[in-house]
Amino acid sequence: MIDLGISKLALIGVVALVVIGPEKLPRVARMAGTLFGRAQRYINDVKAEVSKEIELESLRKMQTEVEQAAQNVSQSINQGWQDVSNDVGSAFSDATSADVSAPLTEFVADPTSIIRKRNTFRRKKLARTSAVPQWYKSRHQTRQHVISGSARMAKFRANGRRPVSFF
């Protein structure tokens, strides 16, 4: 970079005053300042663009690495699944060839019992949620929906009422 100290800047200012003259110097200084500001903004924009490109390239490299890792994991899972399905298939073929006649129905849940449990759960939930009738709630002004404090204040202000202050 250019090394400009106070003494060098003062020397440049004196030479500019002599060469340009005192009546044109403020206008030239203003123009030089705007050009210098534009140059700085342009340099900063170029630096930002270069850093974004470098960052984007690193992200692309990372993306390819992650995709390769995902493919490796997918392949290993598929291979494991094939191994397990082959083992299970061979176990069933061994069981059928050995003529095992033990019924498997004792391990399977009864579908009617699952439906019965679901219906009792629904009845209990209805009993819990509808214990107080809606007309009673509306008559006694209990809250039916939970709203935040700020929403409640906005509702009060919309109705023309002023909220009560405790302080």
C-alpha cells in the first residue's frame, strides 16, 4: 500500500494549493473525495464478490463430500437389508423344511382388541374435554381459547376499553 503520513499529506496539500489555486481547491478536493469513495466501494465490492466465490466453492466441495457419504450409508444400509432378508428367508425355508407345525397365532395381537382399546381411549378423552358444557363457559365468561397478554390488550383497546393497571 501507499504509505501516506501527515507530513506527506501536508506537502501534497501545499502543492495542490499552489498549482490549482485557492478558489478551485475546495471543488477539486470534493471531487477527489467522491472519486476516492467510489474507488473504495468498488474495491470492497470486488473483495466481497471474491470471498463469496471462495465460500461458494468450499460449500460445493462440502456438498459433494456429503453426497458421497450419503451414498455410502445408503449402500451399506441396502447391503445390510439384503443380508438380513436373506437370513430371514433361509430361516423360514429351514423351518418349513423341518415341518414345524407350531402355530404363530398366539404371538399376533387380536385386531378387535386393538379397536376396543382405541374406542375406550376416545371415550375417556371426550369425557375429559367436554366435562363443562359450552353454554356454561360462555355464560360465566371463562376463557375458551388461550391467548397471549398482548393479544388480550389489543382486544381491549379495539373494544374501546382501557385495561386496568395495577401499578
